[in-house]
Amino acid sequence: MRTFLLSLTVALALCPAAEPGFTSLFNGKDLTGWTLVSKKGGGYLVKDGVIQCSENGGGNLLTEAEYSDFVLRFEFKLPPGGNNGIGIRAPLSGDVAYSGMEIQVLDQDNEKYKGWLEPWQRHGSLYNVFPATGENLKPVGEWNQEEITAIGPKIKVVLNGKTILDADISTVKDPEVLKKHPGLQRKTGHVGFLGHNDPVQFRNIRIKPLS
């Protein structure tokens, strides 16, 4: 009985608290419910209840289902210099950073990025459009908690309890930006991970549709 209770305690510690309206996107065992597009190298793997981008691999790992307005919650762990992205309202084709939208996932303070990183490339930014305004990343190797809310043109990113992006897509009026980023006009699409060759890890991935 003591062994059973200990196992139960550990299992509960690893699971997020009950969240009304949220549905898990990851069963902790395999990639059921996901589609890998533009696979690179080993793509993605599942190990010990975690989705991990393969080193020197990746691609776009997107949900089979589409979402319009939603709250997406997940945890992620970065390796040194790790680079990935969260695709939202994404199509299953094209470069999601432009054909959909990409929220940056990046070990932004790593030495290899010093001197050339643009503000809109920092973690939590809406890539190439809106820079994240705050920093709250935990040290490399620790788990971070992130929440992305998309309601109409409003995109909000909260990292470890701190709002680091609060953007309104409708304020983008520059015709060149709109031409370069047709994905800004998308009302629905897939969500998922945009791998960049680094073994970034994800777990506790869940979503609450709002429309």
C-alpha cells in the first residue's frame, strides 16, 4: 500500500491541476493526434512523457485538429542555445512563420545570438512582427510554463506568470508586412511546434477552445 501511495503521489505531482474546459493534446506515449510536416532528420520523438525535437532534425509537428480562438498551455525545456517555435492558426503547408503565425521559443541570451538578435526574435515574440516586451525565462535545463491566448486579432503570451507579449494584429497596417505575412489574416488553423534542429522538449500540452 505504501508503494502504491508513493506512486500515486508522484503521478499527481507530474500532472497539471484540473483545468475546466481544457483538453490534453498529448497522451504522453506517442504522437497520436499530431501530423509531422516538412520532416527534417529524425523529426520528433516521445520519451518519458515528453515530446522532443530530434537533434539536427525537426520539422512542423502540428495538431490534426484546427483551432480559431483558444488558450494554449504547455511546459517547455530549452537546451543551451535552443531554438523552436509555436505555430498558431497554421496551415499544413508553407513556412508557418509567414503562412501562419510563429511565437518564438528561444534561449535568447545564449552567446551564439549576441550582437545580431532582433527584438522580434526574442522568446515570446510574434516572429518578425511583434517583439516580446519582457523576459522571464528560467535557467536553461529547467521547465518553463507558458500560456498563449488568441482571441480574434489579440495575441497574448504569458511566461512563468508574467505577460511578455500583448499584441493586436489589427494594428498592422504596413502593406509590405501584410504581404510578407499573409498568415496574420488567418482566422483558424493548427497549433504545434516548429523545430529548428535543437532538442527542445515539451510536456503538459493542453488547449481550451474559445470559439
